Amino acid sequence: MAAASPDALLRSVFGFESFRPGQAEIVSAVEAGENVLAIMPTGGGKSLCFQLPALCRDGVTVVISPLIALMRDQVRSLGAAGVAAGALTSGNTGEETEAVHQALAAGQLKLLYMAPERLAAAGITGWLRRAGVSMIAVDEAHCVSQWGHDFRPDYLRIGQLRRELDVPLAAFTATADEETREEIVTRLFDGLAPRVFLHGFDRPNLHLAFAAKAQPRRQILDFAAARRGLSGIVYCGTRAKTETLSQALREAGHSACHYHGGMEAGARRAVEERFQTEDGLIVVATVAFGMGVDKPDIRWVAHADLPKSIESYYQEIGRAGRDGAPAETLTLYGPDDIRLRRSQIDEGAAPTERKAADHVRLNALLGLAEALTCRRQALLGYFGEQRPEPCGYCDLCERPPETFDGTMAVRKALSAILRTGESFGTGHLIDILLGADTDKIRARGHDKLPTYGVGREYDRTQWQAIFRQMMGHDLVRPDPERHGGLRMTDAARPILRDEAGIVLRRDSLARVAARPAVRMQVAEEDAPLLSALKAKRRALAEAAGVPAYVIFADRTLIEMAERRPGTLDEMAGVNGVGATKLERFGATFLEVITGEVQMLHPARRRLAANGGGEVFDRLQAVQSGLIRGADGAGRYLSCAPSTLRHIAERRPGSLDALARIPGMEAQKIERFGAAFLQVLAEAS
């Protein structure tokens, strides 16, 4: 296998006709042994960019990955494709760990997955050296950043491991701004410049939508109802909310369960297994249901509460539509969310400069929530990527918001901030603008300020929306050293001085109408066949104790239903059907499609995956015509199917080469040689 080219392995092992955009050049660099940092969108095929080179290179590739569920899932999927891979995690049984050690000792493994915590074990470097590790791959490389949203201290050991093993390292992530990328380079590559591939953050198959909270439970229930039967995730800010909301979804007739870090390990594993194997399940979770989610056919992700940052938001919505098919997102937000996130920042143990940076990140997320134009342009702009045209596939492109000139309102708010010494939060400032009679206002003499009562044209809810949008435009930031008091930024001063204006959204708290769900589309006449293929897949998956997509992904079944292959050779042309899966499952699914059982010799069946099936059939036909010689009167003579398979695979170009094929003795060369070479010549 190591001698095969990446293109050949892409087809024969993984069943794909071509690379996704950006994959080929990354695979080439990793295979060549270059140090690589690749930033690719979630669902863009990062894992293939280290799995495929691992098969092309000598030795073992060790993959550092953050979560057990993710590692086990990838090992299981690789095994289904015929790739020798193993994982060493705290979730292993003793038998599983022993099997991995034996496979390594026997030189059978190509990929070894490990949790970063394993790197702290004594003697780990020597053990990996003896195991023949020739490359390190780091998944979710942003975990090395101490400023990132998923920092893992054990990731800091990876750079030292790379130095001690003296092997190339390939790091992959979907969420790394420029600051994080620089930290990855410093910590994993010792500042040595790796070859960097930045293939964008756009996920064009994801529909993006935000909505202000107005009966948020009803908003989530309506969103789920329009997508009944489709797998989804609802992220919540608290553990208690995951339990109450999942109960509400069950009462509404959905298959739903909750997940959070306070659950027992066994209960969490049960939810993970249900989600992997059960069609149409909704998991209501905290962010503890995180990076290990690798289910390709999640059709929607909703946030019942505002995420922590754009990085968190991007990674969490990225769990939808990993198969590239259309998927949807909805994020709800309100004043309570912002207060919760602000307090989490202020009450944390991080240093002051980190808290200030986190407030800036939260402001950026509010800016995305309160955007006036294409939401995808705003999201990509945060990551430094420019999109020249609106996407046409977000809520703001579909329903542009109503706006108003907010210059005077913002100027009043900024004046109140300045006149109170930039020491107070939103609630007190709104009280001043509304002319409220409170003990706090009287005690500080704020009822004597020129700005007292000048904002009565708006109510409290509208002022909350105005302040929220001011944060989204990064005009004001909470100051951790002043207990969250709002301070102006330089961007606000031209507005205060009447040198610039600002347009704001007219914040509507009306419930957003449920958008029709995006579904996997097949023609009406293909729908019954697709259902039958899914039923067969479910039965096979349950019998094997694996997730359904390990058998075949939804997109593969859709292509089968649309193309309706009639032979194994045609089945081999379906994306996602590699050699091993064709051998294991091809005839079973073909029977569902054609209603007939295809009786093929195993030697012939194996050739379907590499395009040698037709050559085998022609060799067999020629042999049938010569089985008793050209005149039909000779002694009966034939070649075994395995011999014909070797000929079809190796394509010898001369009688001498043909004679080296097992089973081709002199008598068979004399009778069939010239005819077989003619078949091979015509096929070339």
C-alpha cells in the first residue's frame, strides 16, 4: 500500500474520485515530509490530509487528538475502509490497549491516535521511536494556544516531542485567527516557518441566522418542529437548561436527550453512542458536547444562548453539514446572555489583559449578531477573509433588516458614559437616560446631569438594543478594572463630536417565522429507494455495533439512489465506495437497488474497485472460446479466477511477463497467451 500514489489511494481506499478544494496540495506537502500548518473549514476534509499521506509514507503516523470520541470514531471509520489504525486512550479496555501494542510490535499499524495527556508518560518518546513513528499529525491545533477558547496544557508537550523524534509535523485546525496561528508556529514548530495553507473559513452549505430572544423556548421548539426527523444539536449556556429544554422537545414529540459535564461518564457515553447511531436524534447540550462530534449528517445546530465568542460559534455551528450537504443554524441572544458572558469574563481568574481581550471578542460576536448586511461577509471578515459579494444564503440576505439613523441616540448614550466617569454599566446608564428615580442615581447626583432624562423617546428594551449594538460596533467596551463600567473606544469619538453618523437596526422582538427546513434532496421517484438503502444500512450498522455512516454516508446512499448502479463495476464509481467497502457491502446494496443477487467469484468482485472488472470479463470470455483449443478439439484447459485477476491487475505486456503470473504454466501460455495479450493491448 505504501507504494501507491495518493490519487490511487483516494479512490481505492476512501472511494473518492477527486480531492476537495485545497486538499491535494496539502496532501502532497505532508507526504513529502514538510512541516505543515493547515487552516481549513470544519467539514473541509482535514483528516484525509494526514490519513492519506500516512498510507503513502513508511512508518507510523502518530495523531494527537483532543477527545476520545473523535479518535475512536476515526479509527472505526478507517477500519471500515481497510486501514490499520489504533487508539491509545483512557477509554480503552485492557484488551484494546494490548491489541494496539501487538499491532505496533508486528509493524501492522499505519496510524496511532493518542490523547495529548499520554505525552506526559515517562519514556513516551523512546517508546514512539521504537514503534517506528515517522510523522506527527496534530488535530485541533488551536488547543495549543493559551489565548484560545479550547486551550489544552498537554498540547504544549507536542513541540518537544517533535524535536526529540526529529520527524515532520503537520498541524490542522479550523479556528485560528492570526494571533493564534502565530502561537501555533511558536509552540509546535519552535518558530521555524512551516508551510502554511490557509484555505478559508467559508462553509457555503451552512445557512446562518441570528434572532433576538422572544419566548426563546418556543423559538427553539418551532425551529426543531420545522426540521422534524433530522439530526440536530441545541447548545445551551447552563446544565439545567439542557435538561428542561430536552424534556420540552420530548413532550413535543421529538427524539431528544441532554448532555453536560455534570453527568456520569457512562451516561455521557450512552448519549454519544445514541447520537452516532440513531437517526433524527436531537442532543441538547452544553459545550461539553464538543470537538469529539464527528457525525457527518447533522442537519442543524441551534444556540439557545449566545456563545462565548466568534471562534466558539464557528466551531459549534461547524458540526452541522460536515458531509457538504445543506444544513442550518440559528443563534438566539438577549440581554441576559450578554450579562452572563460579561460576568463569566470578569469573575474568571485570567489576567486583566486577557479579560480585556475576551470582552473585545464578545463585542465582535455581538457585531455579528447585530450585522446590517450579509452575515457571512461579517463572519469571514472577522477571520481576515474578504468575500466580495453577499452570500444570498443567510437570514440578512433573505430578509434585510429595517434600519434607522441611530446617531443621536448613540451620542446621548456616549455623553452619559463620559459624564459618569466611564464607571457604570448598561443598567445604570439606561436609568439616567430614561430619567429613572433610583437611590443610586440620587446618591451620586446623576439626576443633575444634562443627560438625565434625555432618552425618553425609547423604552428600556430599545435602549438595551442600542447599547448592545454599540458594543457590536465596538464603540464601547466593559472595563474589568472598573467592574464592567463601559469605556469609549477611539471609534466612538467621531460620533460624539458630530463628525460621523451611525445606522442601527430597529430591534424587533417579534417571533421570527420558522424557515422551511433544508432537506437532503432526491427526486420523488428516488425517495423510496433511498429509504430502502437507509434501512439496509441501519440493519448492517446495528449488527456490527457501529454508527450508520461508518457503513456508508448519506451522500453515498443518495448517489446510489440517483445513479442506480446495476453492477459492482458501476457501484465502484459511486463516491464513498472504496475497495474494502465494495468488497464488504457492495453486493448487499446492489441487491437492494436491482432486486437481484449478483453471483460473482470473489476474485472478480475485488477487481470492481480498481477498474479491472471489464478486463477480467474479457479475459474470461476469450478463455471460454479457447478452452478446448482454437479448433475445439483439444484437451480441456482453463485458468483459475485468481490467475485472471492477477493478469487484469498487473497487465503484463509480453509472453515472458505473462509467464511470471502465478498459474500461467507453459501449456496455458501456448493456448491463451497471444489472445490474453491482445485483450490487454485493447484495454490500455
